[in-house]
Amino acid sequence: MASADFLPITKTEEQNTRVLSILHHVLVCDSSDASCQICARPSAQRIKTMLEHSRCCHFDALRCVACHHLKALCRIHVDACLEHTHCPMVFCEEIKRETREHFERLDKGECVWLPDENLRG
């Protein structure tokens, strides 16, 4: 494949990939002490803080900027996720279910939208 056959990865895509890989690691790592070098990084600590926030946030992703960003990152993961059950990624199964229900309603001829794609008012 020639280099012109594919689009170059942008800096944002690289950043998203890096954040998603750290997020996935934080979710599956069962090291509770400082022995894990990845979990000890400041970026991993920020992700842990975001995860803790998302678990106790009383707002939906449309009204909470932190949850909205986390869910947007998880949507990128969902596009490539091959797990059919028990994916460790936060929001993965929820987003897959919402998307599946969205397309089922479209097939029935109902006019629907996905909640996270709705514009804030």
C-alpha cells in the first residue's frame, strides 16, 4: 500500500489513541499499589479522577463537560471494539446498546436522535 492510499493520522487522533490506551489500561489493571508505572503517570491519575467523577456524577453527558468528553472518547473506542459482551471500557456496552436501539427505531420508521449528538441548548 502506497503512503498516498491512506490519510495521515492527525495529532488529535494520536492524542485520542494515547488517552484511550491509558484509559483501557487503567480499567483493566488490578495493581493497587505504585508498582505499575503506567498507573503512576499523571495522565493516568487524571483519567482515574475522570472515571471516579463519571461514576458519581448526577448529570447526564449533555450537561457535564467532563462526562461528555469521556463519553466522546469512549465512542471512538466503540467504533473499533470487537467485544460483544463484557468489554472493560467504561460506557462501551451502554453506547453499543444506545446505537443498536437507535438503528432499530430507524428501521421502524421512527424519527430519533442519539442523546450525545443533540446540540446543547
